Amino acid sequence: MAVTVNINDKKWEIPTRVTIEEWQDLQQWEFENQAHWPWIVSTISSFKAEEFNNADQDSMQLFIGFLISACNKRTLKVQPDFNKLKFGQFVDLDCFLALGVEKNILQILEILEVSTPWADEALAVIDQYVKWRSSIYKQYSDLFGLNQKTGLPTDDGEMYNPKEVARGWYLVIVDLAKENILNIDDVTEEPLQKTLTFLQIQKEQKIKEAMEARKITNKKL
């Protein structure tokens, strides 16, 4: 059932869901800032923000409250199989997430092969992916736990520099491609978990070799 409010003697129907385009446009405004309310309402209507400057604040607050609920709504209608992701797709998703969902939601959905105009359906899938991604980091914690030099993201939700994320992953790809640009596409087309397992074993081996080399050095001292 649609909810309506009176603003400037006009009845306004409050949307129960918003499109991806509307959701993206709304991200530029702060919902808790009353000065932004006229702009928020105008974003999903055909009216100019100036028309709401003298609107009743209680009505505007009601409208904004329901709109926040619409933006926070999640409807999971499609559940992609994330385990089928290729290594390159995982890397691209990491880079897009680092840059911000609000700016890259369409690119993220394209990689996940999800097609919908509605923000609640799109964000529900992305939320599921982020949870799955976190489980991958935990599964390969030995691989991702000591990557301060590469700039690769961790599984603790810590903020990280998008450029460092991209650079870190590219260094990994270049290494796997044996520094041959002709091999890069082959590397990125490999199954994700196969590649991560290889990287984790490779890292463990390098650590073991480094420890053995240190023991030999210490014996010579």
C-alpha cells in the first residue's frame, strides 16, 4: 500500500523502492542534514529543490524517513554462484568495491551477471557477495594476512587505498604471468579458488625457504 504525505499542499506518494539510478543520485546527499532534504525529494521527483524550501518540516521528515527505508531495503531474488568466479573477475570486483559501490554498482552487477533496474535487488546480491568474499579471505587467511607490501585488502573491513588495491593485485597477476604480458589473460581466466590455493602454497613455500636460508646464515655466524 502506497504511503502519501502532504508537502506544500500537494500529495506526494512515497516510493517503497528506488531504482539503481535513483539510488546512485541519492548518494550525494546526507539524509540527516535537513538542508539537503529539498534536494533529496527533488532527486526522485520532477520538481525543483527550491519548491520545497518552505515545506512543513514534519512532512518532509516523514517523507525522508520512508525514503531511507526504501534505500535500505534488500530483496534477494537472484543468488549467483560466486564459486564460479574467475580470478580476474574477483580482482576486478575487489577494485570496484575499493572505489565504492555507489560509483561502480553497474560494473559490479555486470561481473556478477545480475540484471535488474531495482536498487533493493542489486544491493541484496552485492551484500551476499561481500559476505562470501569475507569468507574467502578467512579461508585463505595465511595468504591475505601478511600483505602489507602489496596493498591487498584484508578481511577485517579496514579501509584501504583503491590505487594500492589495484596495484597489489596487478603485481600478483604479473608474477603469475611470469612477467610476460602475453600470459596475463590466461592468468585472469583461471578459476578463483584454484589460483588462490596456488598462491597460498607458493607463499608458504617462500616463507619456508626464507626460514631455511636464515638458519644457514645463522650457523655461519
